[in-house]
Amino acid sequence: MAKKDLFHKLSYTEQLEEILEKKTFSADCKNLLLSMLYKIDTSYNDYETVKRMVDPKKQVIEDILNIIKDCNDIKLVSSAKMEQFKKKNIKFKVDQQKKKIETEQNENAMLNAIYSLPIEKKVYLDEEHSAIRNSLPFILEKGKSMNRAEIIRDFDAWSWNTTFSEIPNIESNLIYQNLQMLLGKKYLEEWMELENTKNSLEMLSNKLSAILEKKEAQEFLYLIFKVSIIVCSENDMKEKKRIKEEFIWNTKELKRLNDTVKLVKESSNIKTKAIQEIEKIDKTLNDKKLFEKELKRINAKEEELRILTPDDLEIRLNRQRRKLENQIKEANKMLYVKQYMAVKSQIIKENDLLKTIEETDKKEEYILKTQKYFIKGITEKILLEENKKQIIDLMYIFRYYEFLPYFSEKYIKDVEELKQIISKTEDILIDKLMEFKIVNKLSGNKEFDKNIIKNIFSMRMINLENINIEFVDSNEVIFYDVETIEKKFAIENEGIKLKYNKKIKLFD
């Protein structure tokens, strides 16, 4: 059997040990890597059950093993240096060129560092989207990083818990999860890797428009752009400065565009002058004597660089001609109403995004609005779904969403402004569960049953399909994880016939 085949027959732990035999990492570092891999291995099933939108376990682990194999050095932060990390509010450092890692001594920091090591394709946006060219990639890449580390950050092979302090950026995590749930994991990741695609944002908008109405999809994306500008500028002072400078320039440009009389005069002068210059260049290029005269003139003037050849001059004149043609093109935009309005409209739109730099106090307001659009989108997906398995997936996904961290150490489900629309979506989802006979009847009263089933969205039980329900009396119901009591809820039963002190399997 070939060595490669033998390697893949080994357990993940054995594969890691083979890799580590060839590394000079410290014993503590090797033990931490083994512990990290063990946690991933043992937590995966719970992670997959709860989240649904995950890569296959084999792919997750082999991707990590390949990164470790390619890594030149991993050092654990010494106690003396730990204070520096705390001051900078970092848990690890990565040198992608030298393929080196320095990390705190915990599995979560190690996994984040490992995922940060490869030089990955960055989200590409062209110059047309200057306002968000850096900020949207920033927020999506942050979100992706947190998404990948979740397997051991929030799962420990026994339970599913979220520690708010382990989520370095609430906004990026929320936006990334919103897009992943609406667009699908595969589509979002593939979109983020598109190269030099001018219509990439249009593609994203069109995909969202298949779920939300077109205007709503555009507003949802626009809010994401605004959030990304605020979040990125909070974390990157250079980007903050760049956006401010662009905002100032755009504001001046709008002022110039609004003075149409002066603008027409300026544009006409630029166009006339450019046409005259092009005529001179054409004359020089087409007249041998003029061409030679120009060559001598330039070489006499450029005393230190008297090496201009006829070919050099021809290239230089043609380059100047192209620049002048562009000047005429830009001047024409200002002289023709339709083109002028298009330019002005684009700058107004860009400036509306750029001025977000002065609206940092509205960050939570914008995030709240994005969540309302997201909930509407996921509700549309639930309403249209006819596949039994996909309906069950959507149940888990929406429960997962409700437990996403929000500001002030609240979960989404606890945000007062979202409770009503979340409740309506739960109702629609439960109607689907009932319609497709995914859940069993608990009584002869549909509304009573819905109110009981709704409690599943407030529980962190890993496998909801293990739920057994027992009505203790007319005032209390117990939810079991098979036989273990998970949670008790108060109920109000006014004359509905129930089976008391008997466990009922909730899912068919």
C-alpha cells in the first residue's frame, strides 16, 4: 500500500502525530494542537446538528491538518509577553510570509491562528464601489473567521454555549451569519472568492432579490454597506481617514456640479482646448518635418535625457492623445444632460454611503434594521419550502439565529424590538412542521399545541428531535431530552383535554 493511502487510513490524531514528528514545535504546543483536534473531532456532531450549514467533518479536519503541515513554526505566548497581547487586545499573531504563528495557550486562539495562516483570496470590489471597497471585505472576512472558529468556541462535546467575550466583533458575525443563512454557505463563500468581477454586487443583489422584494434586497444590502463602513473605520484608522477625505472631495464635487452655468463653461473650455491639442498632435504625427522638429526640441530641452528616439516620441504623443480624448469624454458627460445626471447621481449615491463615517452613533439602529430584513427573508424561505428535510433544517437554523449574540450581551431572541416579528416567524415555521406532520399532536387544540412547541426556540438542547413532553398538570409542562429533564414551562390550560404524567414524543 502506498504511503499516501496508509496516511489516510490513520485516525485524525495519528495523522496529526505524523505531521508533528517532523516539526520542532514545543511539547506544550504539540499537546495543545492534539487537544484542539480532539475537541473538533468530539464536538463536530453537535455542531453539525445545531448549525446545519457546515462543511463535512473530513474536510474540516483535513483542511486544518494541511495548514499545520505547511506551517514552519508555532510558539505559545510566554507569561512575560502575555501582557503585551492583552494591551493590544489580541490573542494570536500570524506571519503569513514566514508561515509562523504565535498564540495564547488555548484551543480557540490556536484554531483562529491556524485559519489565519494561509494567504486567502480577498473579497474583490472595483473602484466603482470606492466607499465600501475596503470595508465590506473587512466585515465579511472577520465574519468568516469567527464562523470557522465556532466549532470549538461554542461547542465542547457536551453542550452548546456562547461566550460573548469570545466574539470579537458582534456586527461582523451577525452580518456574515445573515448572508450565509439567506444565500447558503456555498454561494456566499464562492461569491467572496470571485476575482475582478465588476458586477459582483449586482449578483449579490439579484440573489437576495429571489428571496426578498427587489427594493427590500437593495435596502438590506445598503444597510450592510453602512454597517461595514462604521465597523471598518472603528478598527482601521487609515480607512477612516480615506473615507473622510473621499467624503470631503465628493461634497466639493457636488457643489461644483450644482453650479451648472460655470460647469458648462469650464467643460466647454476643456473640450475646446483638448480638441486643439489633439489636432496639433495629429499634425506632428503626420508631418515628417514637424515630427523631427518636435524631437529636436524635446531632446534639447531635456538636456540630461537626450536619448528620445522617434519611436519614443510617437509613443509619448499617442499617450498624450489618449489622455486628451479622456478629457473630452469627461467634459461631454457634463455637457449632455443624461450623462451629467448619471455622474451626479453616482456621486450623490456614493456620498450618501461615505457620510456614514459621521453616523457612528447609528450603528445599532442600522444593525437592527438589517435584522428585520433578514427575518423577513428567512420567513419567505420558510413559506416557500416544501421539502420535509429542509423544513427541519430551517427549524434548527432559526433556533440558531435566535441565539446569536447581540449588543449589551443579549441574544437576538431577547431584543425587544425583534420579539414580535420573531414570534410570527416561529408561528409560520410551526405551521409548516404541523402541515408536513413533522411534529405530533399534543392535544385537540392547534393554537395550544403551537404555544407549547414554540418553547423549542428558547432551548439550547442539541438535538430537538429527541424531545419528549410531559404535562404534569394544567399549569406545567416538562421538556425532556429523551429521559433527562431539559426545561420546565408554565402553561395555562383552560379546559383542553390532555394526557397528564405521560411522555409524548414531540417529533414523528
